[in-house]
Amino acid sequence: MNTYQITVQRVETAKVYSPKNTDLKYWAMAALTNNMKSAELTIRIVGIEEMTGLNERYRHKQGPTNVLSFPFDMPREWDKNMPLLGDIIICAKIVNQEAKQQKKTRIAHWAHMVVHGVLHLLGYDHEIEKDAVKMELHEVTILKSLGFPNPYHIAEKGLHNGRGC
């Protein structure tokens, strides 16, 4: 049986859409299933200011981004029965703006950002093309199992580059 401890923190103070905690957790669990039997992670919903600060400090990139993942490097002596994966930070305003620009439903784009963030915590990356293809294929499969369309179909139409972070 899988055991997941997923905490949702909401610190965005503006009246900006974000999905229910149960949805966020469900999408995260879908990304964890078949990858880990147990895990603990935090999903933090933030505003532009906090995301901008994190993006500049840790990625050395100006301005906000949609999602950041901070994997936890667990010391060997810690209990591996419930591995602490890390934190996913999502900027509500940016995700909602992207959904509108990319002509996606907000809920589908939010699901994608959660799945994308969890896969980063699991070690997936998209810096190298072959790794990006592998990660995107995994994202598409997970999102399809959740009833969402391929989030990269827009890239084929040239509306965005297909890579969210």
C-alpha cells in the first residue's frame, strides 16, 4: 500500500484562483504512484513577490516563474520508510496567466504544474533534450490517466516552447 504525506501551504494573499487541496494532493499522488511507495512533500502556493525572490536567489533568473522544485537531500541515517522528497513552490498568478495565454483550462494547467514539480523531486529534468523527452512523455502519461489532455500539444502549434520552468 502506498503512503503519502502531502502538505499544502497557501501564502498567496491576493484573490487568485488555485485548486482545492484535495485536487493538488491527488495530482501529486498520481505522479508518485509507480515511482515510490511512500513519500512526504509540501506544495506551497505563493504570490509573485515570493516566487520572484526564490527564482532569483536559487536559479539566478530575473522575475517570477510558474513552478520551482526543491528536492530534499536526506541524510543516510534518516528513516527511509517515509522519504522526505522536498517542496514544490507554485506561483498562482503565473500559472493562471499561462493557462489563459496558452488557451488551456486553469485546472489542466495546474495539474500539469503539480505533476511537473513532483517529477522534478523524483529526479526528472529537462535541461538536455533526451531527458526532456523522457520527462514530457511521463507527464503526458500521468495527465492522461487523470483525464487531462497533452499539455504540450500547444507547443506543436507554436504558441509556447512547451517547457514550463
